[in-house]
Amino acid sequence: MDRVYALAKIMNPYHTPLSRRHWITRVGCGMGAWALLDLLEREGRADVLRGRAPEAASPLSARAPHFPARAKSVIFLMMAGGPSQMETFDPKPLLNKLSGQRMPESFGKIPAQFTDVTQQPLLGCRLRFRECGRSGIPISEAFPALQQHADKLAVIRSCHHDAFNHSPAQYVLTTGQSRMGWPSVGAWITYGLGSVADNLPAMVVLAEPDGKLKGGTPCWGNGFLPAIFQGAPIQSQGSPILYLNRPEGVTSRKQRRVLDFSQWLNHRHSERLLSAESELGSRIAAYELAFRMQTAAPDAVDIAKETDATRKLYGMEDPKARDFGTRCLIARRLVEHGVRFVQVISGSGDSKDWDHHDDAYEGTLRQARKVDQPIAALLQDLEARGLLQQTLVVWSGEFGRTPTSQSASGRDHNPNGFTFWMAGGGIRGGSIIGATDELGLRAVEDKVHVHDAHATILSLLGLDHEKLTYLFQGREHRLTDVGGSNDLASRLV
């Protein structure tokens, strides 16, 4: 309805009577104007003709960063459960030497989830490490494929925060807060930069097939930001997005007519609202996006269009790696299509995650087998397509593990010092930043709080974490709360 009104206003601004000849003369220009309105829709410029503020109709319109960006998109590889830093990227020879002994008293009382660390024997690491690439970054034998890409990685060994339980720690990792109800990092990024994908969500989540995660949907939620900025779960099996397909017997034309009428009513109502970023404005944009996604989403996740060599590269022939490999390949296709933030999750909140209380050795090997080849393939594929420099890849769990044992060969939760790494996005690979103590318990050198990691991600995308704010309950909130530093970003580039 709005488009018809806008078109009529362009063709006949003074509402003078038109003869059939005049109508035929002007209709060519009018149809062109209609096409122009559709092309300008994403930028919100067409709304000037309708008397509405552009922001109300296009909350996902692409916006300029605060300063020149090095990266355009992010693929966040979330290892749910908490990988052990000692079994992955932070070897501890002294820990192996002292295995079986008690933690030295000088370490003091260290709280953990289930154990008193000082009362448990130290547990050495059975996995061998190899210095990889020209940079010589040590990577454990659990990641033989990733070892070939060591020079692409910036390994940060000194990350830390204060949450010991899985759900609060996953909220810290993804939102910066240990409580539910806060916007995720992907939501903040899309709020700050908007989207360049016309027919796809700005933020996509690729979870395990069962969809389970201990922290649940708040790990990719919009919190108090408008609903349009929440992550959209996409499935690697079956229908990519639930409830997206049209009901049987409903054509595209019929659906468009119903949507046009409902949107006309929504716009009339929104004109009486004071806030341009209201919930209704987000819903209006979401309806339009959902309509466009019915065609675009299946195409974006259709890995059948990839070559046999590409599917093999991602581990499709390996039953253990096939699922995560499929999701990594979809992640690459999504960033190719302009999706701003893709979150790929390994771990489903049960025994099939990185929470290795019983056996850190076997557990790490089991989970790494699922993700090693797909992650290596993702880095290789992005580089081959010229996408790695503009795509920031981040790998992390919600915390690390203790150097002491639990259940003889397992490890307890440890947020005091753990490892994450970054690749691509304009950063300098082949580097190690920070360190934990000699046993791997605490971050002691170049400590990086999760707020610092978030500030770094935003900085690489051209966003100042102190300027990216949202007024909520009388206070300007930000992803990094009252903390965060860009010092790490300056060392990575």
C-alpha cells in the first residue's frame, strides 16, 4: 500500500485528473520509480517519500564504522564446555614434571566448580606438543590439521574472568556479563555496523543439531537492544530456518499482499510512537527480512553447490567431522553472502562437549577430532578466496581447566587463565601474547580480560567500544561495561 501511494505521489504530485493517454505516457517512468524505491529500500531513502524517518524502516541499514576497519565480518568458533589450555595451546613442562604432587601452598586457595584445587594432585598432560610453522607456536597433537596453519594464528594465553559455572561463563564470553538479558557481541556488532546482506540475517548461529547449549539462546540474544539484532539460528540439516517456508497453497503474490497490508497498518501505528528504534520498528524490518529470506536462505546454505574437493577439505567424508565441517562450510558461504557475524558452536551441553571432568586426555582428543579438520579447512578456504583478511576468525571456550585432577584424569573449571586465538581480520599471525603461571592456573603476564577481547574484536571492525553505547534504564550501556582496553588490538596488527 505504501509503495502504491508513493508511486502515485511521484507520478501525480498535484493530484490532478489523468486521462488514459497521460497515464500510459507516465507509467513507464512510474514503474522505473517503483523499481528505484525498491533499490533504495535498504538505505531508507525511499521513506522520505513516505514521510517516515529512515531509521524506523531500516534498523539494519549498513552504517559507517567509527574509524577504518580491518575486518568486515566475524566467524566465532565457540567451544562450549571449556577446553583445557594445557591439552591444546599452552604446554606446561613443569606440570608434567610435578604430576601427582599437591599444588604448592604458595598458590593459595583457588576456588573451582567442584574441587578445592589445593587439595587435589597435579595432573600432567599426556598429549605431545610440536612447535609449528615458521613462528614455532606450540600446538598439541590433538590438532594435526590446525598445526599446518600456526602462522595464521595469534594465540592469547592469558584470558580470564570470574565465572566458574558454565552458563554464567558462556554469558561472559558472549555478552560480557555473567547474567542473562544482555546483548551478545554479535548483536552489538550488527547494532553498530548494520548489515550488508539484503536477504539474510546480519547475525547467524550454527549450533549442534540438537540445538542444546547450557547457556541457551541468551548466548546469541539481543538483550535490551531492538529484537532485529538477535542472532538467527540456522540448521545444517533439513529446513535451514524453522517456520520460514510458506504454508501450502499460499503463493508469493498472496503472501506479499497480506504483508503489504499489515506493514501499512504497522507503519501507521509506528508514526505515533516516539522512538524510531521501537520494538514495532524492529518487527516491521523482521517481517520484510523473513519474506526475502525465503529465497535467499536456502541458497546461502546449499553446500551441494560446492565442489567435491571443497566438501572433502572440510571433512565431509569423515563421520566424526562431517557435522562441524558442514557448519564451517556454511559459515564461509554466509560471510561470502555478506552476513556480518556467524557463531559456530561445538558442544551441546552434555557429554558431547568440551567439559572433561572425567578424562582430559581422551575428551580433548574426541572433541578435537570433530573440529580440527573443519577449522583448518575454513582458514585455508577463506585465504584461497581472498576472504581471510576481511574475516576475523575467533576460537574460544567459556573458560579453561585446572592443572589439578578431578576423577583421577579429568580437570575442573578454571576461568583464572585460559587460551583463545584469532586469525584473519587484518591481524598479524604467528604470535603468542600473554602467559599463565608455570602450572597453568592463573594468567600472570599481559592479562587479557574478556572485556579486553571484546574491545579488540570491535576495534578490528572499526568500532570504538567506548562509543558503541545504548541507553537502557537511564544509563548508557556498552559491551565492555566499564572496562575493556584496545591495547591488545594494537599488538595484533
